Amino acid sequence: MEFLYGVLIPADLSLATSVLLIAASFLTAGITTAVGIGGGLAMLAIMANVMPVAAIVPVHGVVQATNNTSRAFLLRKNLVVSIFIWFSVGGILGALVASQVVVSLSLSVLQTIMGLFILYSVWAPKLKNFSSGKGSLFFGGIIASAASLFIGASGPITMAFLPRSELSRQQLVATHAAIMVLQHGFKVFALGFLGFVYTPWIGLLIAMLVSGFFGAVAGRAILWRIREEKFKTIFNLVLTLLAFRMLYQALV
């Protein structure tokens, strides 16, 4: 037992909590692979209830970066490289200038803006989907990357900027996953540079990353079985629920 607590389980967590997080990694990775988004926010909500506050964002960043890597690898043949490149270039710029552009806005204002934008992008009669043009992708990358530094789980925002009507569900999930790897990677690097020590969490992170990979495998099987119409319905429903969650958080 001492070995478990010294190597596999951080001192701040119990065995039951660690098992819960490992299981949650499997389930949330499967959800995101099958539906496209949602798993990252679900994992963040679970972590917020069982982990020390200082560790939530950096540990969540590592788990999501790796789970998205698994998803992107499993669906690598469906990656739309041009979208990934232009969105990522914009994302780099967004991360660099975020503190100058968004730092003056309160979190509640940001959540309100992004929640309303997601609802508009899903349900409005015009501009439901962005185009795959370089300018649109570059702009989307700037906004999503900047927002991720303040809101944390930026998957729904990133997804809202992608040209969903032009992509198959496999292309959408694969491309979104690859973009999120970059966004979470920025976050992990920045927090490590600012002083967070990942060493005590390595054992648990490895276990969560392994379970997340198998969750992504399970989610991929579900993804290929879902009909296109049903996928779009579930996808829009998940986006809407996440948008309302943002608006609720902004109010409270």
C-alpha cells in the first residue's frame, strides 16, 4: 500500500478517488470520441469535486492532451490537414496575445459571449457553420486558443468554429482532436513553466492515459456505428447543453 501511495497515487488523493479518476478518463475519452465533444468538460467537473484546486487545470490539461492524441491517432486517416494547420497557426497567435486581448474581461463576460456564440452557431438560420477558408480558420484559431487560457475546456468553442457542414463525422472528430492536442499542450507547458510540479502525479497520469486510450478505442467503434443524421442530432444537442452550462456558470 505504501508503494501505491508513493508511486501510483498522489499523497493528496485516496485510493477510491484515484480509481474514480482512472474510470472517468475511460468514460470521458469514449464520450468525446463517439460524439465529438463533451468529455473534457465532464472530466473537468469530476476533477473539480475530488482534487486539490491547484492541480485541477494542469492535470486536466495533461489528460486531455493525451486523450486527444489517442483520438487523433486512431482517426489519423480522417484528419483534414489544411484545417488543422490554419487553425493551429491562428491558435499560436491567440495564445501569444490572449493576455493583451482578453485579460480585461471578466470570466462571466467571456462565458456569456462564448455560450451565446455556440447557441447561435448551432441554431441560427444563417452562418451555422464557418467555411474552410484560410481566413475563417485562422480567426477561429485565435479566438478559441485565447479563450482556452481563461475558460479552460475550450472544446465546444473550437468545435463551433470548424466548418462542420463540410466534414464527415470522422473528419470532424479527428481534426478537432488534433487541434485540441495543440491547445492543451500550450496550457501544460505554460503551467509547468510557471511552477506546477507534475512529478507527484506521474503514476496516476500514466494510469489515466492508458484508460483514456482504451476509452477512445471504444468510442471509435461507436462513432462508426452511428448514422450521420443521428450523429448530427446528438452533436447539436451536446453543443447546446454545453452552451447553456456556460451561461449558467456566468450567472452564478
